[in-house]
Amino acid sequence: MTEYATSHHDTALTNTVSKPVVWTHNRTSIIIPCYNEADRLHLEVFLNFARQNPKISFVFVDDGSKDLTISLLCGAMAALPSQVDVLTMARNAGKAEAVRHGLKFAAKRGDKYIAFLDADLATPLNAINDFISVADRLDNIDVVFGSRAGGLGRRVYRDIHRKMISLVCASMGRLATGLALKDTQCGAKLFRNTELLNNCLETPFTAGWLFDVELFLRISNPNKRKRENFFEYPVLEWTEIPGSNIKFSDVIKGGFKMTSLIFNQWKIRARYRKRRSLPEPSLTQHLRSGDTLNTQSIRSMEAIISDEKHLITLDFSKVKTLGPSVFTTLTEVCESLIARGKDVSIFLPDNTDVLSAARRSSITALFNCTIKTSLPSHFADNARFSLTEA
């Protein structure tokens, strides 16, 4: 098992640039989310690139595919087991969750850099080598991301429809992060493995297919003068690949989710820059709700929280029915507890209706929320698979 190189931290993270403290070997992992990619996944390209770059490995995340994608990934893993890993999602959870699980996997095993790319390789694999060279030269840079901005000699081909969507996304991304972003949806991004990055990956994203903007927001410094750890790299090649699953309705929904990020950006930044350390068990208090959650039960929980306890766990994993204004009340209670110096964790059920309401309320973006569920049974005896649950 990989041992993590650590440095001792007895205090919370400061507002300085997060330094690499958790990587142990000079390896870069590239996360490739896959959903029904059997007809578009050119695995020989990935394998040839890995053989030519022994310090780069691939983590393919199968997001509940219904075609032969998982069989192809098994073949790639068998062909190059030292540089290919496969993660399986128990059910289709979307690109954001697939990428998050892949990033967490690579970060926790101690890889120096972690990147993600689209499976269709609209951005060529060699762009990652360019990103690595930037991160190696500039040790203050924690995030290198691709930009499809035009320029003489660059081979960037986009249709006008996707270009207009990209311009809107970049504009909202600038409002949400305070960064001078030109392009947020290139699909090629690289991160230095830092303690802050690990914190930012602990909870699911709320912005849907615009999750990368939300991750930038989580990483960016609350102090505008200290947001210098991002580097926008103009990619040399990018080609529009047919088969995108983004619909016009997704664009509208994404706009509303981005608006929520813009209005809550200060709280989100503050939350993820706090170092999460587990207190002693004697300092924890676990409160559990029944099948129905309403404002009265939340206030009843608040009333019995001990002043001597530091970590407060609100377990709603059994909830099936929600009363009116539940998450508005829960937000008020959690903010009150945090103001009292409490570290609040929330367990949510694997229930579509409850999770949808929670995400619409932005509570999953503001507080430490975890979906409490059991691991899937398939592939349970295969040690080469890392099993994850949406």
C-alpha cells in the first residue's frame, strides 16, 4: 500500500497557495470518464501513449455503461496493468461524479499530478505533457487548464453553436471564480496533488456538466490578490467530435446552477480552505432522523446538540419524505452551528427526490454532505477494480 508523504499541520490552512504535501512519486494520472463509449473509445491510442510515457498512467471510470465499454476497459487493463486502472460506478451518475471519483482515487494513492480528459480525445493526449512542463517550471501553479482561444498556427476547430455556449460559460465562470477565464469547457485540465485539492474532492459537485468551474471555485483563494495558482494554456489542437450529450435544456439548467455558485462563492471558498481533521470520538455527536424530515425535527436536533461536542453528524440517510422549507431551515441550523465552532457533516440518502431537492437548495455545495449507501456487489472479488458508488 502506498504511504503518503505528509508534513505536520496543527493549524487550519491559511490563505496562501496550497503546497504539494500528499504526493509520493513523480507520476501523472489522467482520468478518463466513460459512458457507452464502445464505438468511440480508441484504446490503442491510450495504450501507445502510456508505453511512450512511463510516468503517466490512466484511470478509466466506467459510469454505468450499458454497452461493451467495461469489456474494452478490462482488455486495456490486462494489456498494461502497471499503467491502467479501472473504476466502476454502480449506476450512471454523470460525468461530474465519474471525474470526481477518479480524481479522488489518484489523489489518495499519491500521484504528483492528476488530470482529466474527454474519452473522445477532442484534446490530444500530448497536451498533458505541455501542462506538466508548465507545472514543473512554475511551482506556484496548482491548476493548468486548456483554452481553445484561436491564434496563428493553432489547429482549433469548433462550430459556431458550441463556440457561443463556451463564451457564455466562460462569462459565468469569471463571475463565479473571480478568475480571468477565457475558456472553461476545453475538457483538458491538470491539478497538482495538494491538501486543498483533496479537501475540494470530498463532496459531490452541484453544477452538473459545469462541474469544472465549481472545482475552480473551490480551489481559488478568497483573497483576489492571491489567485495566482491557475494557468490557462492555449492548446495547439482541438477538434469538435460528434456525439455530445449536452442538450439545450442542460444549458439552461447549467445557467441556474452557475447562478447559485455565483451568489454562494464566498461561503464555498471558505468551506474548502478549512483543513478537515477528525476529532476524537469523545468529541463527536451523531444525530439521526427517521423516514420523514421536517423543520420541527431539525429544530429538535439543534436543541439537543451539546456545547462540548465538536463534530456534529446529522444523519438523514433514512429519510424518504421531506416537509416544506426543510433545506432552508437546515441551512440556517448548519450556519449557526459553524458559527459556534462546530464541524458539521451531513449524511443524505441514496434517494433521487431527496438528493434533487438538496442540490437545488445548494446545501451540498455549502456543507460537507455525503451520500450514504452500500457498495455494489458486482466485481467485488476482483482486486484490480476500485469500486465506487455515486
